[in-house]
Amino acid sequence: MAQARFYWQVPYYSQDPARHGAWDMLLRLYFDFQISTPWYCSDANGDISYYIVVYLDGAGHLGAYVDGWSYNYNGGGPFCTGGINDALSSAVPAGIGSLQNLLSSGLGLLGGTSFSSVYLLPGDGTKAPGDTSENADVDAAIAVLP
């Protein structure tokens, strides 16, 4: 799922508030997960998020980079939260390289096309005519103008 978020809304904002403008828009890519635990702990349910900066470089080429990550979950108690935190704190940042490679290779398909503007908009980018039902909490699209 994808969601547009202002920089001040990302969980790591307080660690470096001057890194971006507070009203700069980032793209949150996230997915839900469930972790099964031993019988003496409750299962954990949550989401893993990666925050992406989308930009145009000096030549107008579309680029994107992974700016940060977070995870959130409920459950795992009373004895398993430490192990869950350790596993997620290791695995989630380890996924940044793979995600960055996917972003770079996907954007490389544009073949150096130049644009004048880039926007993050609610919706999934559908061009289909007629009634569509979209949810801005889980749908965000990258729009570029020539």
C-alpha cells in the first residue's frame, strides 16, 4: 500500500527535524504482517513502513530514494516482544537496499525522460472512466508533468 505523508508525520521526524521541510511530502510504502509466537505469547500483528522521497533532479529526471523506515505492531506479550523487536529492528532496515534497487530499476525504465513537475496525489493513478472508489489512506500516485 502507498500513502502520502508530510515529513512531520513520519515516526523518525524528531530525530532530525531539519532533514526536510516539515511540509515536504514523502511516500509511505507499507504492508501488514503477522508473526506467530509460542503458545505462551500472543501473536503479533502490525505493519512495516518505508518512507520514500520522490524528486526531479537538475535535468528533470524522476528519482526516488528510501529516506527511512519504521514498524508498528500489537501483541507478542507477555514474553516475546523483545525477540520481535530485535528481529524487526534488524530485518526492516536490511530491506532498504533491495527496495532502493527496485526503485532505481523501475525509474530507469523511463529512459531519461525529463519532466517539469512531480506531485504525490491521492489515488492509485487509474485512468479508467466512470465511478471508481479509492481510499487516500492506502492509495497514492506519483504524477509527473512534461
